[in-house]
Amino acid sequence: MMTCNMDFSSDNRMGVNPQILDALHAANQGPAAAYGHDDLTHSLDQVVGDFLGAKVATFPIISGTAANCLPIAAFTPPYGGIVCSENAHILRAECGAPEFFTSGSKMLPAAAQSGRMTAEGLAALLASYPAAATDTTVPKVLSLTQVTECGTVYTLDEIMALTRIAHERGMMVHMDGARFANAVVALGCTPADMSWRAGVDVLSLGTSKNGTICGEVIVFFNPDRAENFRRYIKRAGHMMAKQRFVSAQIVAHLADELWRHNASNANAMARRLHDGLARQEGIAIVHEVEANIVFVAMPEAHVQALQAQGFAFHTVGQDPAGSPVVRFVTSFMTTADDVDHLLGAISQACA
């Protein structure tokens, strides 16, 4: 009898691609230079540059928090401000890490619609911090989360509109790409289109949610701006001695379009879940399903029934009517049988 995966709580909780494990085994054959001076790490600028279609400077990191906050800190002085969506991960779920790494800069949340900041909202926020004023916070970095915390995806036009406003103000643009691959697949664009061509200056390219163990890459699209960045990494305690084992994961993740295969499956399974939920009585889809995250409102009795059967997911609040809002996340490991098993359990609860 086939056993279905019942964990829809996070793509971080899934396992690792066999190709990634094979790459780690290959990297384990004999000694290699430490602290990022190994051949695999030296190859990353070329490998990631080919993926993104640009000349880049890359810095592999094991932590998504550090991958977001260290590049932001490189451009934000203590009196500076970090503009992000009002529900951005760096604002809501990093335990004050941006403020810590920048020695006290201020988070400046902008209003969002289903997780997406608007150009009008960004312009209004920046207008409240006059560039000529000497007694206010100076907005220095715009950080965009792609995929958003609501599971939605900024279009290329939306990204370009936001980056244009930020650059006109003299700000740098950072992209939190923890689910970068899912967004590229969702938009049907190239990685270049969604990053530097759209005005992104520095990218936190995530792979841990898409099949690796711990592989995040900080990518500077202007290598000159990364001249002293290794010192930021060292000072923060993120200079790994055996760096090759992180770099090996990233190289394997980008090889043979493994990243696209994994993200395509995760997105397709979220769409399958969405389509099945849309046919259920008493279930309301909360946000557009554009990548691999599905938010729905359902009666409390349904939530309890699913939990009693062993399904794992997060309850993230209530809708205006008071019903719990549930988040389901699919991954590269999610199968059609997994989704159908969940839909069957929901259908039974609805009966």
C-alpha cells in the first residue's frame, strides 16, 4: 500500500534530491582548500553567472537569514532604512536580524496587496522621508520578496516599476529569492529577466526550499560593489571552513535544470491542490495561487479533522468571517497522490 506524504507545512521540511547527495559524495573525495578557496567555490561565479546571464560575484551561505541580511547590511548604515512589504519575511520572521546586522537601521514597511508592494505605495512611503531632511531615516535599500509571503508573484513590470522608483531615490534593490526558482517557473521568464534586467542589484538566491540541504547564494550583479563583502561574512561568523560542501550543492542544483524540474513540480502540485479545493463547499481561496503556496479559509472543524488524521500545515490567522486561514505548501517531493489524499480528507470533512 502506498504511503502518502501528509506534511504540507513547509518546503523546508522536505528531503534532499539524490543528485545533491551525489554531489556531496563527490566533493568528499580527498582534501580541498578551506574557507572558499576550493575549486567548486571558485567555479560559482561562472556557474551562477551562466544561470543568470550576467557577470556576477557570488558568496555561498548556509542560512537564508544571513543571505538576506548581510547584503542589506553592506548598503545600509545605522541611520538608514530598509523598505519592504508589510508582510515581508525579513520584517516578520527574522527576529530583528536586519536591524542587528546593520547595527540599528530602521525597517520601513510599505502597504501590500496579497503580499505585493505597489509602485504607488512605495512612492508614497518614500515621500514621507524627504531626501533633503537631515533628521529622518534615509531609505537605502528596497527589498522585494519573490515569491511573496502570500504565495503570490511580482510580475516583471511590477518589479521594474518598483526598482525604477528606488533607483531614482539612489537606493539599492535587494531580492529575497528564497523561492526564486518557483517564481521564474510561474512567470515563464528567464532568471535574468526577473533579476538584473528588472533592476535588481543584489539577489539572495535560495536553493534549500528546492532540493538542497543548505545552499543559499548571495549574488552581486555589479562585482565591484562586493569588494569587501567577504569581510562582512567573516565578521558575521558565516565563513565556512569546508565551503566546498555548500558550493557542491549549488552547482548540482543548477546543473541540467534540476532547479526548474523541482520548482515546476512544486508549482504544479499547488495548482492541483487549488483546483481541487475550489470545488469544495465551505472552502475559500484567500490569495491567488501563483507558485507553490495555497492559502484557504475553512471551518475550524475541518482544521481539527485534518490535524487528527496527521496532516501537517500552518494556521496563519482568520478571515473576516472568523474562519481559520490555513497555509499549505507543496514541494519538489509532493506527488499527485499526496495532493489527492489531502483533498479526499477535506472532502470527507466537508461532507
